[in-house]
Amino acid sequence: MNEIIGYIFIGIGLAFDFFGCLGLIRLPDVYNRLQASTKCVTLGTCSILFGLFLFKGFTASGIKALLCILFIILTAPVSAHALSRGAHSSGVKLWDKSVCDMYAEDKKYKA
């Protein structure tokens, strides 16, 4: 039973990774691509690692998979935020059809 559920999680993770890579190609600007890649890493890779954990159980490789999931969940959103903040600070423009720019509003209130 664990193997079937593990295969399901691995399949879901592969789908997230595929659509995240597709988003890197299709989306128009740095910020949208960064959002797609972060979702790809967080949901896709964590789902694949959880499927691996279901296969291996509480062995050394299973525990390492859980630790990797924890590390990814803690670091991927923070690094994406830092990259987008750095891109905005260095002057990378948003897509022409973007609706709002929250970083620009923050700069207005701090000045």
C-alpha cells in the first residue's frame, strides 16, 4: 500500500516539476518565472521526496528525505523573496500588464 501511495506522490511531484519548468519558459518576466520555479521546487521536489520516504520508511535514506523536505520548505520561499527583492532594487522592470507593484509602494512610504 505504501508503494502505491509513494508512486502517487512521485507522480504528483513530477507533474508540478513539469509545469514549473513550462512556466519558466512561458511566463513573461523575472518575477512570474521566479514564482513558477519556487512552486516547482517546493511542491514538486517535496512531493517526490515524500514519495521516496514512503518507499524507504524510517531508514537512513527515508530520514534524509524528510530532512531535505524540511530544508526546502524553510529556504525556498525565503530565497525567492530575496531574489525578487534584489531584482526590484536593481531596476528589473515588471511585465507591462502587471497590475500592482508592492515593492514600489513600500519605497513610497519609507521615503
